[in-house]
Amino acid sequence: MTESDRQHSLNTNELIDETAAAAGAVAALPPDNPQIAGGETRSQWRDIWRQFRSHRGAMVALFLFAATILFVLIGPYLWTIDPTYVDIRARNSGFSAAHPLGTDQLGRDMLARLMAGGRVSIAVGLTAMIIAITIGSLIGVLSGYFRRLDAPLMRMTELFLALPLLPLLLLMVTLFREPLSKNFGPALGIFILIVTAIGATSWMQAARIVRGDVLGLKEREFILAATSIGTPPRRMITRHILPNVLSPIMVAATLGIATAIITESALSFLGLGFPPDFPTWGRLLYDAVDQMVMYPSRVILPGLFISLTVLCVNYIGDGLRDAMDPRIRGR
Amino acid sequence: MLTFTLRRLLLAIPTLLFISLVIFLLLEASPGDPLGDVPLTVPPEVKERMREALGLGQAWYIRYVLWLKQFFWVEPLYWFDHFFGTSFSQGMQRVISFQSRSPVFDVIAQRVPQTLTVVGMSYVVGVMIAIPIGIISAYKQYSWFDQLGTFVSMIGFSMPTFFTGVVLIIIFGVKLQWFPSVYDTTLVVRDWDSFWAQVRQMVMPVTVLALYNAAQISRFMRASMLSNLNQDYVRTARAKGLSERTVVLKHVLRNSLIPVITVIALGLPAVFGGAIITEQVFKVNGLGQLLITAIHANDIPMVLTLTFIFAILIVVFTLIADILYGVLDPRIRYD
């Protein structure tokens, strides 16, 4: 039994204890028609949102993250300089009205490049996260729900956990960049490659968390009730299991975005990411390292954007975890 | 306990074999050609013979089994001979790098000290920072120290090491000129002067990695301390009149360290992987840098062996963590 499983079984026991205690106090149950009892209707998500709002760090982070997304999405419409436009006479210029964040060694506008780079970086983060979470929850639910699949799927997860990830990622990206660029064009090919490589190597944590939760859920009464009226496994999973493991999945998803963004920029930093004329934050940082003595701002700006985005995402994940944990909620 | 260890060791063998096969097939499927750098003027039949000489002519499964034999049989024999002066490995082919035509393990042995001094030192420093921070912020939960610690560790693992490294270089290497920004691996420590130079060049890479590790470990330490602090045995210890110092530093700390030690053991192999980036930033020619140059040069034996060594490290340290948990906490039973 690993640590997370052990922690999980403790959690489940506590949950069961709490449920049992609540069931004992029948007198404290709400009246049959709750619509009359309370003024405002309460749903699970509204509760979570209320709890989330009380986490100050997470709210600030959510605001900043939204601002960053607006910056990279809306920004290019307001600041219409082409990020790949080379203006060799204006190269290496400092902060000015024409170029608020300066230009790089070829005279390309840094503000426009940061916006374009952010689009790619965040897109990579989101897509890789979706892939990882889909694989992770699928494997987690399957191995938690079907006892026969449990052992082989968990062996496979352990196998993936034993893989040296960064070396393998480096290997995959170097080896397959050319055939994919040929088939899908340089930008899209590398995007597909990086996103699948990151997604395929980061689903294991999610799978283990989901499996643990599903195992705990299977012991609960409502699952027994659903089984007794003959619910088929497919409906059981989509109706009863998945909605109840949504909160750990969401937390894992948020934290997954952060790892994916960092991994992509690390690959770019090692020179194995997107092609040179295709800016991402990591690539911008990598390109600027050669001249960091003369123009430190060019290194610091993309680095700040990466760190800030990842910090925000981590804080949001932290807030979500607090808000969704029923033991802390309503404190 | 013994049966558990034996079972896990037996299970580790197919895992490692499978991982090596995955890496091998990945390299096999790659379109890269180790002879890509050979000039075009070399006639094709000579090229074909060069391929034969590199051992590329045979089918993949023959080469895979050959590599397995070299890795698990010839190399241990060679090192056995090396230390005991015997000659079992006489005439046997070792794993040879395509780039340098020298045995892969000799190259790795040259690079290991650099990685170990920088990475090992940073891990030790990281742990030594993290544990006191974790203790204090758990003991004074929600105090300004705890809030600050949480914020700093959040920043610590949100900032990628290549960014912190570059920022440190700009501030301390370029602007203040306190530390050299490039790690000089040819430096030999002979006297106090060279020792001082070695310390100065290690400061920045060690700081970068130590900050990153400390951020994660201090979070674990804090959580573990918190879950122990309101246990019954703590109240008992206080009730029988032990000093607060003894209660926290003897009773609580020892129990809280159990999960943290396994986390530290689990994190160790990941540090070797993460050090690839830091080594690149500070130009340390350790294992990570070796791997990157080997990947670029399509040096299949080198990449295969290095990646496999990383995999072995992960499997071994996971096993160590599991066993440590059982040894340190007698409540855990594995059978």
C-alpha cells in the first residue's frame, strides 16, 4: 500500500464515520420539503464557490490568471504588430512608446511576441492537461470499478511512474520532430508532438487519485442501491461514479496545467521545443539567454510570465482543494 | 518484511526489462541516423561497412539481447576485474559509445562526480532548510512565519529552475560579480584557494536546486507535523510535564519525519532528472549534459544506458522508500 492509498483509506474511514454520525441524528434532518425551509437554494457548486471565495490567495490568483488569459487572447487585437515582423533598424531597442517592452536582436516587438508566446504556452498547458486527465480518469475509474482490470492497470501505472520522464520526453521530441513536422507543418506538428508527449507521461498521479476515490465510493450505500435496481456498469460510471470523483479530478487538472506549462518551457529552454520563428515563453527565454548580460529584461519578462502563470494556477488548485474538501468546508 | 522485499525485488526485474525495451524500441523507431554526420563524399559501400562496425547491421532483437548481455554481464565482470585484478572479462565487448568510441561506463564514471557534488549537495542543503521551516510553520500555524513560508514555497516550486538560475546569474554573476556564472569542471581542489573557488562556483547551482527541493519538502514537513501535533500522545507528553522543547523536537518530530523521509527518498531520482536543466544553465558537464549531447548526436548506446540508469535509480529508490516506511513505522504491515 502506498502513501496516497493509505491516506485515502483514512479519509474514507473518516467520511464513513461522519456519515454514520449524521445518520444517527435523525432529529436534525431538514424538513421533507427543503424549498420552504431556506431562502436561497444551495447547490454543491455554489457551496464550493462560496468556500473558494474565502481563500484570498486563490481569488487573487484567479484574477491574475484571467488577466493573463485576456492579455494573450485579446491583446493581439489591440496591439496589432506582427510578432514575426523583422524591423532590423529598430533592433535591441529599449522600452519606448513604439515598443513598450523593447525589441529583440532582430527588431521584433517583445510585447507582441510575449502575447503570441503566451497563447502557445497556455494552449499547450491546457491541451496537455486535458489529454493527461482524460487518460488518468479513464484508467483510474476502470481500475477502481472493475476488480479484474485493477491489477494489470495499476502495474502499468507503476511502470509509467518508473520511467525517467524528462530524458524520455527529450528523446521523444528529438526523435519524432522531423516526421511530424513533415506531415502537419512545423508549428502544428511540434504542437501535437509536445502535447501528446507531455499528456502521455503525466496521467499517473490523476489515475491513482481517481482509483482510490472510486474504491472508496464503491463501498457507499448509494452505489449498493443503484446496483440493486440493476444499473448497468456504463450508466453506473457516468451517473454515479464520475460526478462524485469530479472534485479530485478538477484539482489534479488545475495542477496538471502548471506542470505542463513548466515542462513545455523546459523543453523549449533546452532547445528542443517549438521552432525558432514560433515564439513561446520558454523559447523567448531561451533565445534571450545568449544576450542576457546586455539585455536582462528580455530574459526576465518571459520568465516572469511563466512563473506568474504557474504560481496562479498552483494557488487556484490549492484553493479548489480546500473548497472541495468537505471536512474543511463551512469552517 | 523480508518476503515483501524479496517479492518487490523480483517484481522490479520485469519492470526494468520492460522499461529498457521501451527505451530501446523508441530509439529504434527514430528516423535519426548515427552516421548522419559522415560526409556525403564517403561512398555508400564504405558507409555500409561503417554501419556493420557499429553493430547496426543485425536485427533489433539481436542487438537488444546483446546490449542486455553487455549491461548486466560484461560490465559487472569488467568492474569486478578492475577491483580484484582478475581477468574474467578478457576479450568481451563492453558497451561502446558511438561518439567517442570509448566504453560508455568510463564516460559516465567521469561525469558522475560533477553531478553528485552539485546535485547531492543541493539536496542536502534543501532538506536542511526545509525541515526547520516545516517544523516552525506547523508549530505556529497561521502565524506570519507560516504565511510567509507558504508563499515562498509556492513561489519556489512555481519558478522553473532555468528561470531562477538565469536570474541569479544576472544578479550575482553579472551585476555584482560575486560568483562565476560558468561552472569550471577542470578545477582540482588542492589547497584553500582552489577549495574556495570550488565553493564559489557551487553556490549558485546549489542554491537554485536547493530552493526548488526545499519548497516541496517543507510543505510535506508542515503537513506531517500538523497531523501529529494534535494527537493524543502529544497531550500525554505535555500532561506528564515534559518541556515543550522535548515534546516538539523529540516526540512530534520523530513521528512526523517518517512520511517525510520516504518523500525525500522518492524525490532523489527525480532530482537527477531535474538537474539536467540546471546543469545546462550553469554549464556543468555532468550526466544531464552528457545525455543531451548524446541525444543530439544520435549516440544510441549512450542514451540507452543513461536513461536506463535513471530508470534503475527510480525503481531502487521507490523500493527503498517503501521499505523505510515499514522499518520506521511498525504499524505498517506489508503481508
